[in-house]
Amino acid sequence: RIKGWMGRADQTAKVRGLFVHPSQVAEVLKRFPEVSKARLVISGEMANDRMTLKVETTVAPDHLSARLTDAIRDVTKLRGEVELCQPGSLPNDGKVIDDTRRFE
């Protein structure tokens, strides 16, 4: 047992009773070549989990957010939001899923 370690060692997260894996985020991204980088941010308190897929894109095609939202639901079976970001705005630290929830 690692002293001081709490939680998962990988990036898999449990959201509303279902596991979300980095491979699922990659599956969504494969469907959209106009998206260069993405990060799934999970936030919320006490069973009110929110998923927001932040995506970097140089072009802002019509209905991209809606199509991404549909793809998230299709792949993960969960509702999620989409936030379009400028290229270079997401950190380049290798994280695909960022769980910002507090379990205190």
C-alpha cells in the first residue's frame, strides 16, 4: 500500500455509475479530424457529476458542439457538455481525463 495515495492510479473515472476510459475519449476524437486535442473534465459535488469535453480546434464549423455532444453520449452512454477552445490553451501534460471532484 502506498502511503498518502488515495484514488485511482490510472485516468479511468466513474461518472454517474459508469466508468469512463481514456480510450472512449480517443474514440470520440477519431470521429472529428478538425479537433486537434481534447480533455474530459469531470466536476461536481455529491452525485451531481458533470462532464465537459474541452476541445482545441482551429476551425469552428457549424454544429460541431452538437455533433461532439452526440458522439460523447453515443460512446460513453452519458450526457456531456462541449467547450471549444483555442489551439494551445489545453495543457500538454498527457492527461486525457481530469477529475476535479472533491470527495470529502
